[in-house]
Amino acid sequence: MEQVRAALARYDTPGSGSDGQPASSAQDLDGQVGYAWTAYRNGHLPHVLRMLPDLLGDSRQTCHPQTESASAADLLVRVYRLAAQVLVKLGEADLAWLAADRAMTAAAGDPRRAGLAAISLAQALRALRRGRLAMTAAVTAVHQLDLAPSGVFLPDEPALTGTLLVEAALAAAACGDAAAAHGLTERAARLAAAHDERHHRDHDGVGFGPTTVELARALTAMRLGDHRQAVTIHRQATGGEAWHLLPAEHRAAHLIDITRARLDLGDPHAAGRALVTADAIAPAEIRIRPAARTALTAVLRAGFPAADVTRLAATIGLS
């Protein structure tokens, strides 16, 4: 973590890499960033964390402002977004905000790049308990996409818009705005219904379809206090084949999040099962993330945990 912090704090002059060696070529860096995002989707947080310092340093050197190219801006946005999303998971919300802000700066006003950066910005702001600001950031990005001329974007634009709507809905729920959360979720659901063939595709943290919307609907219900509804929607959304097509990171993260609803309904055994399942899907999500440790601690405190929950707690150093 300290190496990532140091990499974000550096402002080297262009021309040399993060270790004083010549910077990577843009083509090499693009491949490395793509590999890192794949590792992220598969839940390999420690590996991504090891890669991030060099990716941050090399991208800053290779894609410095003098290049003035769209591909350089794309790479910077991808790297800073990845950093922001990893930092949110690790409980470093302030650093995540810094990385997301740099992604927004690198986007240079381009609606698609700004939309991608706004996903990570909204997540960082939610982690900082700034739900209203997070909702505004995501909705503003959607508005800019809506205003852009048709034909400007790649075919994944509906997925980008949908992901932003989901982020906006989660942010609205976080600040208690039930009407906004409902309206944004319904708009996302309509978009997902029209583009469900993209459901299984996830590129750089942008995966969108009916199941992702339903998972978000469960979390918005939970954050608005309707835990029974949250669990009902969760069961429906995770009962089909589409659930298993989602990236491991997404599935494990959702299972961690939903434990709050299970616990508030007085069902610590179901909460524990969710955490054990998440550990089987993406162990790093459970064993590294502070949110997972908090959830597991709550399950243990509820009393009489199952044997597999006890084993998991012992594995990560909880008792």
C-alpha cells in the first residue's frame, strides 16, 4: 500500500520509468493494464496491488500531457480508475478519491472517458460517505453521454451508461433518497432489458445487464432499510445462470455487501454462508478487504457460527 501511496505522490519529469529506466511503450503498457484489469475481475487483489506502483509510474511517464493523444488519455484513465477501485476495496477512500480525480483530469472532457472515470469517482465518494456528491458525479456523466452526437462511441456505450445509472442509484440510496434510487434503477433496468446480450461481458470494470441491475436493486433496498426485500431480490438474482457469468470480483463483493441484510434480519448463519461462498469465489475479497473482516466479525459476535465460518475466521486471524 505504501508503494501505491508513493506512486500517487510522484511527479517525475517525462522520459524515464518509475525505477529510472526508460518508460514502457504505450503498446506494452496497454497490454500490462489489460492484464491487471483481468486480474482485478478475477479477484486477484494482491497481484493487482503489486502491479499498481509500476503501472502508475509508467503510465505517467509514457502518457504525459505532451503526447496529446487519445490513446494516451485512455491509458491514463484506465490506470487511475483501476487504482481508485482497488483503493476503495482496501478502505483507502481518500487515496481512491485522489486517483479517481486524476482519472477525471486525464479524461480531458471526452464524454466516454469522463463517464468511465466517473464510475470510479462515484465509488470513491460513496466510500467517503458523500452519497449526494457521488450521485451528482454519475448523473452528470450520464447527461454528458446523452448529449454527445450519435455514432461517437464504441458499441459498449449502453453498458457504460447503465453502469453509471447503477452507481447513481447506489449513491442515492446511500444518502437516503429513495425516490431517486428507484427512478435511476428503473432507468437502468429498461436499458439492461434492451441490451441484455452484453450481460456477460465485462471490460475494465464495466459489466452491465439485467442481473447487475437486480444486484444493485438488492443493495439499494438494503441501504434504504428494507432488508427483507433486499434478501428476496438477492435470492432471485443469484439463482440463475447469469449470476455465474459475472466476474468473480463482482460476485464475491456482492456477497460481502449483502451480509448486512442477513444480519439485520437475524440470520447470522445465512450471512456466514455468504462469506464462506465469497471466499470460495475470490479469497482475496474476504482475506484482504476491511469490509469483509468487519462482516465476518459481526457474524462471529452473533454467536454459534458454523464450523466453516470458524475455520475462515481462523484463517484470516479472527477469533
